[in-house]
Amino acid sequence: MQSLPLFIPGAMASPVEPEFKYVGNMHGNEVLGRELLLQLSEFLCEEYRRGNERITRLIHDTRIHIMPSMNPDGYEVAAKQGPDSNGYLTGRNNANGVDLNRNFPDLNTLMYYSREISGPNHHIPLPDNWKSQVEPETLAVIQWISSYNFVLSANLHGGAVVANYPYDKSQDQRVRSHRRTVNTPTPDDKLFQKLAKTYSYAHSWMHRGWNCGDYFADGITNGASWYSLSKGMQDFNYLYTNCFEITLELSCNKFPPEEDLERQWMANREALVAFIEEVHQGIKGMVSDENNNGIAGAVISVQGISHDITSGDMGDYFRLLLPGSYTVTASAEGYQPLTVTTTVGPAAPSLVHFQLKQEVVRKPAERKASGTRMNNKALQKKVVPRATRRGTQR
């Protein structure tokens, strides 16, 4: 990265409100997302000042983060060319010539292996040398998304018109040296389809399917079913954080002319707002101990869905779910797990709090030495309460 900063305005909210983010211009020459997010920021502020009830409620209930450009250096290269003479790849990469959407740590491969050995299904650990393998922009984004308990996200691209959802990378990358496209669903596949449809059907024409010479039923696609992509950002979000992210391809023309921007804004405005509102579904609440202290890093597991999420620094958690009945378990090291059954409706999220009891660690009974007297240290095994041995969050 040269000298241009990544700018991220955020709407303030309390810790029990979900964190949402939009990321634009990851590929510097795909500029519509950048312009839409700048316009969205202005629209939200203006409508809030006007007293728009829907926008006011959304801002009060949600912490909204907007990064208009993840690749400002690439954008500068593309902008110098302009929309008329811009090459299809001019400005796509960053200043070091790297495609940022092929630059995140490859957690899919680790996840596929972990699944075979019944290993962790969430917060897959990063490789030891990962920082030396990523670009400054990628590192900045990873640090950013690690600093907030993001729940829902979309990154905005161009070159097609479709809402793309994980996984982007198929488990079977190649067959007989030919690239293979295979539908590769996450454990939350139905939820991701619903999220993608929310955007496509709120968009003026994405849901029609035929766009840019391609056809996608309902205007959505599984990423790997379209083409397999390794080291992408949306898969990384799902496998390393609590965040559910989709990729929005918004225009056939990667660098549309200025006179087309108003039409594109009107086509996307409702969809951009409706997608933010999707963060308010499923269940949410606090995980605390018997003294009402929040428990960070508690694992929230939903029976039948092999992908867990964790509580934030203050014990708050948010788990996106479709309407239905669920058996949910909260667990944390040093505490007894707690399981509840809850029903999720089609509107606001259900409030489900968990108060966990500490595990009682009993010291083994002291045995009397017979015959030769032995030192007590030889007889007693020191027991350290699990609560004092917290490991790092996975």
C-alpha cells in the first residue's frame, strides 16, 4: 500500500447491538461499489436528520461500518484511465500488483481437513507465518474485522450482476487438470441463500437472472458453483470470525460513466438498506457468569448446524438463523454448558440470555502413607481450576 488510507466511518451503538459492514472497491477498477457506499453514507445521514422512521430505527439498532475503498491505490490507477479507456484489469490489483481477493489466508483447506478429523468448525486458527503472506490492505482488514464482533457483511464488486454466497472455494479444485465447478455449501447454506435473495429481489433487476450475458436463477449463486476461488475474503470472514459475508456483483461495466450513477443508485438503494436490516434476525443475548459478568469467547452451538459462533468481549452474541425452533448450547471453559430450546420468528431476533455456572473442581482425597513416610507433594496432584487456564480464542 502506498500512502492512501482506508477510511471507515461507523455509526455508534451500544455493545448489545449487532455490528454490520460494507466493503467496496476491493478491486480498484470496480468503482460502482465505491460510489454507492459514499452515496449510502450520505443518504443514511440525511434521512436520519429528516426523521425517516425506518432509517432512524436502523441506525439506533445497528452499528454500521462502511469502507468505500479497500484498494485506494488501485482506484487511483483506474481513475487516471477513466471510464472510456479503462482496461478490464487496469487498476484491479493493489500497488504491489496483488489481487486482494486472492490474498487472505487459505482457511478452506484447513477447514476441509478439520472436518474430516472432527476438528473445530469455526474460528479456524491462522497459519503461523500468515502476516508475511498478505498485503498491507489485507492485514489492515483482518485486524479491523478481528477488532469488532461483526455479524453480517457484503463486499461490493463489478463485472457481473449477481449476489454470490460462500463457499467460494470447492473442496475438489481440479479434476484431470481441468477446473471444476461444484456447488460447495456452508452449514448455513439456506440462510446464505436467503440473505443473497434479500439483496437480489430488492435490486431493480438482479433477481431477473439474465444479466451481462449470464444467467443465475433468482440472481444468486454459490461461489464455487460459479467458479472456485481460493483465498477470498467472504470465505475468510465465515471461517475466521462470526461474520456472515456475501459478495455483490453490481454492474456489467466495471467503471460505469458518471451519467449512469444515478440510475445505479436508484437500482441499489433499497437493496443496500434491506440487506443491513437482515442483521436483525435469529437470536441474540448475553453470556454471563453467576455474578452477571460477561463471558468473552463463549461458544454458541446450534444443534443440526455444524458452525458455531462466539460471544464478544462483553459477553454479547448474535447468531443469524432462519425462522424455526432450535436447540442452542452456550459453553465456556471453566463453566457448565447450558442448553435451551427457542423459537425464532420472521421479524425481530429472539432474546436468549445464558447464565453459566462455574465448574466445581474437587481436590482428590489425601491418602495416608503406609510404611515409609512420603512427602505430601508426592501424594497430591495439584489441581488448577480450568477457569484460570483460559486458552486463546479459536
